Amino acid sequence: MDLLYFAWVRERIGLPRETVTTEAATVEDLVTELASREERYAAAFSDRRALRVALDQELAEWDSPLTGVREVAFFPPMTGG
């Protein structure tokens, strides 16, 4: 599964993207797994209310299943103008 990080999430993790193998069933499970890796991931995912997630380029929720998902993107909320 490909993971994409945008804006300050990318800055905290230090990567724009990575490919992972996971047994996580939901987005929340994946984030918990990532946050337990090391401090930079824990910092990036410390306030999940400040993050949005997209699965295969469709906005999703934290409890969304990952079955069949190829791409997960994490980013801060966007504002219009």
C-alpha cells in the first residue's frame, strides 16, 4: 500500500511517500501502527483531529476499512479562498 504525506505531515515524517505492508483493518489501525514506529510518526499523528485522510483519492473517515485500498493520503484540512 502506498502512503502519501502532505504539508506539515510530510515535514514531520520527513518523507513525501512510502510503501508499506500492513495487516491494519482500518485507517485508525494503520495510524496506530505508524505512530508506534518512531517519534516522527508519533508527532505527525499526535492530533488526528487536525488531519484528513483519503483512500484511493476519495475522502474517508478514520474507521474506514482498508480492504483493497492501494493508496492512503494524509493531509491537514484545506481551506478555500
